Amino acid sequence: MCGIVGYIGKKQAAPVILDGLSRLEYRGYDSAGIAVFDGENISYKKSIGRLNVLENMTRGGVDMPGLCGIGHTRWATHGIPSNENAHPHFNRKETISVVHNGIIENYLQLKKYLEKKGYEFVSETDTEVLAHLLDYYYKGNPMEAIFRMLRRVEGSYALGILFAEHPDTLFAARKDSPLIVGQNEDGCFIASDVPAILKYTRQVTYVDNQEIVKLHASHMHFYNIDEEEIEKESTLIEWDADAAEKAGYEHFMLKEMYEQPKTITDTIGPRIKKDTIEIEELHMSDEELRAVKKIHIVACGSAYHAGVTGKYVIENLARIPVEVDLASEFRYRDPILEEGAMVIVISQSGETADTLAALREAKKRGFQILGIVNVVGSSIAREADNVLYTWAGPEIAVATTKAYSAQLAALYLLAMKFAKVKGTVGEKEFAYLLGCMERLPHQIERLLNTKEQIQKFANRYLAAKDIFFIGRGIDYAISLEGSLKLKEISYIHSEAYAAGELKHGTISLIEDGTLVTAVSTQPELYQKMISNIVEVKARGAFVMAVTGEDNREIERAADYVIYIPETAPVLANSLAIIPLQLFGYYIAVGRGCDVDKPRNLAKSVTVE
């Protein structure tokens, strides 16, 4: 996620802004920029790469005089990392400057509208639209221009804005992207997160959705979208600096689990339009989509597990055969890629060495490659024919949570798009699936709020040596991911099995007190799973079940049951994974493990 810092006050602005940006580096970024009103004009500097490049260009901000400014670290969403795409963005005369965190969903329509009005664009970003739109509406009153601009844009935003004609004022606005403001005896601040300004003030005010703030050196005013001034209460921050970076959460992993509702919203929201799905990044006509005869999904680790879920969902909805390969095995088995096949590679970082090698192997054979990645401008994003971005923002914890959930969401979108153009689902079913997808963020929030219940249960198994996960069909896919989450952060041996395979040897490992986690979200398989639970119970197992709210019969067989909200069965994995993530997390915390940086693991595996 992009980072925003702004300052207006008695001190030189640039050093304060650069210091604040350095405290937001944990959010991840690919470029940085700063704009300061120097007394006559808005001067600015931008650079790709790390923040120290910008610091060296400005001698830590000393070379940029002025008492008011805004800064930005960019996590690319629209447009590759470059100086042109780095923030701040400007109008033609460079009298209006904007920094932005979020996604403007209707920027293409707005861009076309402005181009017809004679505006020229120098970047590929959605943010530049905001600068030109402000210019279009500005007639001397900046607040009027901001209100009119905000009523035109769709999507999410946290904004810092400068007007050269109003050097004594810094403007900010927010919708669905985080933004705080603060004040001390020297001035006022804006920031994406608390750590940026904790050095200067512990008294902050959280800006709510569709609120606008007008900041001066000694005071600030708040307004709602109806142009009414409102009163806001500040909050005293008592965290230390490390805790502040984690927004009060004990670990980045827990913070990122709680970001999953927003992650899914950001991934699916811009692609659901007028009761249908539009994935512009595919760059494929309906005819070309209908011509796809087979799909090969290639990935590693959790991304592979997302791919296994994708196989079930795509085959179920679109009736296209899907093969899923571990990227590390794909090119060495001399895969048979049929005419009319599409290859999908999935990677959070876009730099996974095995996945990148598999992409190149498939491309060498002349096949179309779709990348599902989180990092704009990454190697896979550059080399794939088309890219479906997941927009999860930076993920700090080594064990993925929100990026995995975003990959599931992207695969749902893809499956439903194929189903729509192929006519394999009716209008009623399609509408039902869309509704279920849009409810996922709220339902995930409900499950996350059961964390205390899951923590109490996890504390009973801190000394476990072996834990088994079982499921059938699509639930086997979620069992794979649940098992991986547990083993990689707690160091407890854990395995996932297709439940029907238990009798083919695995059941011999079950003994008194062995914990078995049974995932059962598919109504047509409820009875089969109950039979499997009874089988392991007969060998002394203790069974934790994750199941749908309508499966009360399972209580007769399982020892402990976690219910997930009602949803379409093909989407259930997005809900079932939440208690499994929490279970693995609290086991690891209870055992004193380094949750964010488990031993021997790296966030991005860039070597074979």
C-alpha cells in the first residue's frame, strides 16, 4: 500500500516528510516523491527505488525549502514503477499537486473525458486524473474543486493536495484507504499510518470515509461530503514505534489477516460492474475466451494451493478442464500443452524463481500466459502476456494470508467470467454468485472476530507433535493450505489428506489424542465427511471440524466445531481458511515462535 505524509507548520517541511516516509517503508513501495511549496512555486523531486535515493537527491530534504509539503511512497497499481508514474502528480501548470493511496475505478472514463477537454497525460496512473480534474473544477476556491472532484470519482482514496495559490493550506480527503491527521505546537500533519508522525505527536485524529480536512499551521477543520463542517475527536496513541507500524497488532501476520476483507474488496470491487464481471487486463474478447479448451495453473506453495481451489471452481462453473502443477516440477516433466490451452501462473511477489522458469518454458512453446500477481512491474508481470493484479498491498509476514485470499478472489472472478461467456451458468445462478462474492469481506470480518474462541482451543495443542487435516473435493484444497500455515510458523509436523485416502494407509498414524482437523463445507459431501470423522474418532483422534452453518449433524461426530457463514459452496474456501489461519497463528504464538519470520523461510523464493 502506498504511504502518504504531509506537513504544514513552522519547520522546514521536506525533512519532516522524508522522515515520516521512512517510517512507512514497511508498507512496501517501488518509488518515492515529495512536493514542497517554496514560497513561489511547488517544487518537487521523484525517484524510483528506495527512499534513500530521494534523500540523497535532496540532502535529507535540506535542499527543498518551504513550510508546507506532501510526500509519497508508491506501491504500483496502475503503471509500472517509473519516475513518470511516481507521485506527486500535477496539473499542466504544476500549480496543483496530489498524492494518492487507493484505486480510482473509473479513471479510464474520466481520462477520456478530460482528454476531450484538451488535457494531456504524462503518466499511466489513475492518480493523474485527480490532478487534472481538480484543475478543471478549480475557479479560485480549492474546497469547491475538491468537493466536485470527489463526487465524480469511484473507488478508494486517501489524498494529500497542495494548491500553489493557497500556500498556507494543506488539504486531505479519504474514502476506504487509511488516513490520519495530527497536530503539535509546530504544525499539522497528515499520514497513512501512525508511525509516520509518532515522533512528532501522539495525538491523532482518524479521518472517516468521505471526509475532507483543511489544515493550517496552527489548526485544522473537518468537513463531510455534503460540505458541512463537522467536529472530530482525537485519540492518544500509547503504542511504541514498533507496535505502531503494526497498527497495534502483536504481529504483522495478525494485522494482515485482518486486512483480508479490504484485500478482497480491492480485488473484486473494480471488476464487478453493472451486475457483471469485467476483467480488462485479460485483453481477450468473448470469442477468444470461448476458444480456451484447457487451463494449466502453475504455482508454488500457498499460490499452488490457491490454484488447486481454482481448478475445482473453474471446472465446476465454466466446465473447462484444469491441470494444476507445482512450478518446480512443471518444466521437468516435459508437460503436454494442447492447442487452445491457457497457462496461468500465480505468484504474490511475481519473482518466484520456479514459477518464472515455468512461465518461460510455456511461453517458449508459444502459449498464452496469464499472470496472477500482487507486485506491479515484477518479472512475471512484465513477461506474462496479460496480468490480473490482486491488489493485496505489501505483505510483510513470511506466511501469506491476505495475498492468498486475494489469489482466491482473482480465480473466482476468472471462473465466473469464463462461465458467463460460455453460458455454463444461468443468469439467476450468476447473480447469486456475485452476491455471495460481495458478501465475503463482511463474512470474513465475522470469522476474524471469533479469534478468542480459536485461541483458547489452540492453547490446548501447543505440545502437539502431529496434526492432520482432511477434506474432500474443494475442501482438500483448503486442507492443504491450513496444514501449510500451521507447519511453517509453528514447526509442528502437519499433513493434509484427501479424506477418502485415509483408509489407504494414513489412518495407521492416528492414535489416542491425535488432533484431526476436518474441513467440510460442501453439502453433498457432509455425510461422507461425517463417516471419515467417525473413522478417526474410533482410533482415538480428537476432531476439530470447520463446516457450514447448516451442518449441525456434524456435532454428533466432531469434538469441536467452527461454523462458517452461508455462501456458495464454490466460494467456501475463502471463509474456511480464516479459522485455520487463526489456529496456526495462535499455536505459533503459544509456542513462542517468530511468527512473522519463521526459521529457514523467505518471503520470496527467488532461487531454484
